[in-house]
Amino acid sequence: MFDATLISAFSDKETPFYYYDVSLLRRTLEEARRVSSAYGFHVHYAMKANFNPRILEAVQRAGFGADCVSGNEVKAAVEAGFAADKIVFAGVGKSDKEIIYALERDIFAFNVESIQELFVIDGLAGSLGKKANVALRINPNVDAQTHQYITTGLDENKFGIAHWQLSDTIEALRQCANLNLVGIHFHIGSQIVDLNVFKSLCVKVNELNKWFDDRGYRLRVLNVGGGLGVDYHNPDTRSIPDFEGYFGVFDKFLERMPGQEVHFELGRALVSQCGSLVSRVLYVKNGLKKNFLILDAGMTELMRPALYQAYHKIERLSETSPSGEDSLVSYDVVGPICESTDCFGKEVLLPASSRGDLIAIRTAGAYGEVMASRYNLREEIRYVFSDEV
């Protein structure tokens, strides 16, 4: 991904910054579009992954919809040109202001996560003379087999409506004259790499789809969420996720009734590999037991390692002498923030490094720039696109 010409172009740029490979982004979007379209599936981009305006422009041009989890994300989707009938609004805690904004834009649907939320949306829609489409987010109690902080489909998670609440939910819907039930929605977690997990999800969706149909609700939409993981260890050899395998699982195991649409909400899988965080070594500290590379990027620029203990491949971009394994040094790669959790990787083997060397932290296109903060009064994060270098 980083050739000598590109590394040379980085030499005079102020670090840290996010670097986005536009060509890889477009190839990834095209592959996802090609495979999903072959099955007649609908894909909404999970905007929380990355809402950089140029990223949104590329996703919108690829023909995807938008999956939003805040009123400002709905606004960004509208401003980026996403069609209102391709925008869905999810989230466990939508405010009245956010709901009203989405109602006024006539978005496709609200993914509703509680009975109380049904009554709130119904009341607000009625006050505006609107009828809102809703999909019920149901907690399927499927273990995503991923990190505990990014699983969302178990009984102990805060998301969704529990199975034992479904009868009460149907009764509540009958009282809501300003709501139109269009589907059911699921999302069991993120960074799922075992496709068998999605087979288990299909079994649950099939059961619930029949449950609703038996009660007179022929649903238009089965929204199975997202969660497809990416290869953080091999970002160059596996730069595009296995969309064939992923969508193929749902085509094979999801039982659709006539006229039903299958919707997905993919974020990480579409944008992770196109982004890297580029930083410089500020200081090298050599100790008796530990060697530290202290970078000018920290958890304020990339939160995932501190928040989830997430792995990102770390590379030195400066020219390396081909002296083999003996030239490698074990470093703890850390940032400048006054927190002990400000660490990108422990015991990372890198060529012996010096002050000023460029370092790339890979697979950072999702949940990187969007989670950046001003903690320690840090500067706003910068970003560079490959066609601007």
C-alpha cells in the first residue's frame, strides 16, 4: 500500500493524519455492490464507521443507503445526497428533536428498540400529520463470538426488544395509528469473522419472520444488520472482505417469503482497510525490560486499542535495511497522552527506529477518525486522500 513515492510525499506533511486509499475504497464498494445486487439485497452504510464527507460521497455514489444512529447522522446523510427512502434511523436513545427531524425528511424507517419508543414516535408523527415506517429491532440472543464490548445481540445487552416482549409489542402497535410496521431488524455485534454466526442468526430470523406472519403481519423487510469483520493482521493480502461468503450465507439460510426484501447495515467491512493512521516517532526510550516508541499520535486519534484492546498492524514506513530478523527490535508503541492505556501495541517487532521515522497504523478507516477527540487539548485530526498526494 505504501510505496517509496508515497512515503516520500508524506515526508513534508504534518503528522499525525489519516491516509485514505481512494482506489481501494472504490474497489471495496464496487465488490460489495456487485455481490449484494446479484442476490437482490439492499445495503445501508453504517455511517458511524466513518462520516468523512468524501467517504460519504463515495458510498452514496456506489448506490448504497445510509444507516444512521443519531439525528446529525441523518442530517449528514441527507446533505451527502442519500435518498430519503434509503435512510434508516437506529439507536437505543433517539431524542424527540432527532425523531422530528427524521420525520420531516420522510426517511424510510425507524429501527425501534423499545415499546416506549413506539409510543413516542407515534405521538410525534401524529403531531406532524405523518405516518412513520418502523422496523422492530429484536434481540435474538445470538452470541457473535467477538469482543464483549462490541457484541450487541445477547440478552444482557441494552439493545433491542426481547422475545418475551413481542406480544406486548404487537399490542402496542395496534394502539399506534401513526405507525406502519415494515419489518424486523437485528444486529448482533461487530468484527464477526466466523460466518457460522450468521447462520445462527438466520435461524432466529426465520423463526421470528414466521411468528409475525402467523399473526397476520407479512413483513416487507428483514434487516439483518451488519457485523462482517475484516482482517486486521493481513491488510494487504486480504484488503477486501469475503463478500461472496457473507452474502452467500444469507442467500442460502435466510427463508424469505414472497415480496420480502433483505437489508444489511455494513460499515467496517466497507471502509476499514482503505484508511491508515500515519504518525512520526517523537522519542525512543530504551529500557532494561521494555523499549518504547513514543509517537505523535495517541488514543485521541485512534481510540480502538485503548477502548477494545483492539489489534492494528503497525509498520515503519522509513527505508529499512535488509539485514533480516536480527535488525528487528521489540517495542511498545505508545502515544503522548497522559493515560497508561494510550498504547497502540505491545512488543511489536519493528526495524530499529529513530526519532522522525514514519509509522503507519493500518486498517483504521473505520472507528478511527470518527472517534478522535480533543482530550489533552489535542489538535483537530487531519486527513489526506490518495488522489491529493
